[in-house]
Amino acid sequence: MDTEPCRLYLITPPSLDTAVFPDVLAAALDGGDVAAVQLRLKNATDDGIRRTAEAIAPVCSDRGVPLIMNDRPDLAAETGCDGVHIGQQDASYADARRAVGEQGIVGVTCHESRHLGIEAAEQGADYVAFGAFFPTATKQARTAAEVDILEWWSELMVVPAVAIGGITTENCRPLIRAGADFLAVVSGVWDHPKGPALAVRDFNVLFAEGR
Amino acid sequence: MPVAPDRPIIIHSLDEAKAAVTVAANLGLPITLRSAPGAAAYLGAQVFRDMIAEATGPDCAITVTAVFDCGDDPGLALGALRHGLKVIRINAPAETIDRIADIAAQTGARLEKETDAPVLDLLESDDPQAQVRIWLGQGD
């Protein structure tokens, strides 16, 4: 079982205002430890993604937080992101690695599949992401992952596991206990009733409680 | 299909807003589109307003109510009113809410009360149109 504390992997809101979001992100990152930020904009143009990456890159780098581009190795390389996260329908691992280089971070979505996880790890992924663990109240997730995949992974594998999908401060304890190295969170931070900064703080309080 | 007078939908992107409006228009139902909780902090009133305007277009035949969630920041609520948003949500002490409600009324806007009523959240939906169709069809 992993003895390192779990950490927060913060994913951007699906839509945002580039003029105001950098300050909001800065406040969130100042709320507590964040291992990485993933830029994931739904339906944004390439220019919109570029502009946002350029706007938030200094916020992340000033705090020593890696910025990971979702889905797009080409834009990750172009905008100088620290890494790229790819899904099973996106670019190949080889393309992603080529784009960000050996020192870059490449993460791979593996849904609920042990097989996909092993495959990604063998290829050289820096982390694998399992989920979704918690569908929202009114939505069925694309895949439904069981917590035991995290236990199985953390006992057998060295490559870190990211848990994703509907994670909040209210429901994350089983994932921490099961050995998730990182919790990838979107609305659990941005939509938190106390605001993003306090959400980050609260996640870190839970991480500090241990597994 | 039964009419759904109050089946709010949380949208996070233009595509989700378009999907919701398209389905509601096909069903001939009014629709309430709500931003994510506290979205005023990172989305911005102008972006939300433009998103709704583009989703509805000039020829929209149904009533679309757009609700902008300002979290607990009265400043964001006032900013949203300045940007012409007509329905906002704000979590604040009663006295503050009364003041903002008064300002809102002067601009033809209103505050939406916080309720525990169910809401459809389209975050990361694979098929928002299908979800909206089911959601609106469940109205009483």
C-alpha cells in the first residue's frame, strides 16, 4: 500500500473567462498543495486554448505546479506545458511522448481497465487515470470504476494512479484509503460551497489525515 | 409528454447550452439554464451572457431563463447585473440579499432563491441532448 500522501490534481472548469480565471486559479493554488493543473476546455478553439494556457502558465510556474494540457500534445508542446493528458480516443502515447519529450509528463486515461493501465505503464506513462468513480446525481458516467482497482494498482504497480470522476471533499475518503496517488477534481473544487481556495484547503486536510 | 415548468439544467459550455436549448425547442418547453455554482468567479458574466445569447440565437421560440450563480460574492452579483443578466443566484446574509434584490429590481432583474430542488448537471455528459430530453420529460 502506498504510504505517500495523496495529492490534488486540479482540472480547470470546462469554460472560463481568461481575463478573470488566472486570479481565481492563483487563489485556489494558494489554498493548499496542488500537484498539477490540467487545462481542459470543452469546445474551445485552438486559439482559446492557447490564450488560456499562456494566461495560466505563469500562475502555475510561479508556484511550482506543473501545467498539463488535456488531449492535445501539439498544443502542449506549442504552449510550453509541462505535460499532456491523453484519453483512449485521443493521440497515441507515442505521439504524446514525442510532443512533450522525455522530461515531460504524459498521463493516460484508462477508465476502469486494469489492462489499459498496465499497457500505459509499460509504454512509459508517468501516471494512469482511473474513473469515473462517482457519477453526478443525475448523470451516468462513461465508465464506472470500482475503488478496488486503486487498491490492486497501488499494491502491484509503481506508476502513480489518478482517480477521477465526481470527486468531492465529501466522497473522496475511500479513494484515499484505497491508495490513489492523486485525486483529479473539477467541480469538487470550482463549485465548492466555500469557494475553490477553501476546497483545496479542505482536500489537503483530508489528505493529511492519512490513508 | 408532460410539461416541465421547473427543471433547471446546469451548463458548463456553449455546446451544452445549445444542446439543452435545441431539445427544449423541439419539445416546445420553456427551459432554465443555470451556470455552475459560483461560476461567476471564473466564468465571468459577459462570457455567460454571450454563451446564452449564442445558444438561443435570434429566432428562439421558447422562453429561456438564464441563471447566473454568483456564489457568495455580492460584488460578482452586482457585476452580473451591470452586464445585463436578468436572473442571478447569490448566497449571502438576508440583509445583503435584500439590498441586491432591490438593485436587481431597478434593472428589471431578479434573484433566484436557493432551493433543494433537483437539477440536471451536464458536466462531462456524453450525450447532453439525450439527458436533457429525459430530464425535461420527467417534469410533472
